[in-house]
Amino acid sequence: LPSVFIIAARLTLASGLMAPFVWRWHRPALQTLSLRDWGWALLAGSFHAGSLLLLFFSLENTSVLVNGVLRRTSPLWVLLLEILVLHTVFNRRV
């Protein structure tokens, strides 16, 4: 099966199973969300789906070891990109 199908099925199944429980216990909070909040939630969900897509794609093209090392060192990559792109200066505690 293609990776995209597996990811879509996984997210659809999880959403379908969780939605009734979330709606039942958090309905008042959901009804107070603005259109802007729903937009941010949609954007976050899209990034999560993209992350899973890249994860499955990388597992098809590299070993599990390489994939695990890259995923576990992602905070270091973010730190490096923040220093190089945003010119952030961190103190020793970071």
C-alpha cells in the first residue's frame, strides 16, 4: 500500500474514533472557538500530516537507524537553523 494511503487511513480512523468523545466532553469549549482558532488548528493538523508523510517516505528510502537518529536530533537541527537564519543568541542554559 502507498504511504499516503496509510497516513490518510490512520488519521481518518483516529479522528473518527476520537471525535464523538471530544464533542461529548468538550462541546462548550469547541463552540467558543473562533474562525481564526479553527484555522490555526487546521494548519497544525496539516503540519502533523506532512510530518507523518515525510516520516513514512523516509522509512521507505533510508534505514530505521538513520531515520531514528535524524528524528531524535531534531531539536538540535532547529537550534542550528534558528542561529543561522534568525541570528538568535542563546545563553549557556539552552
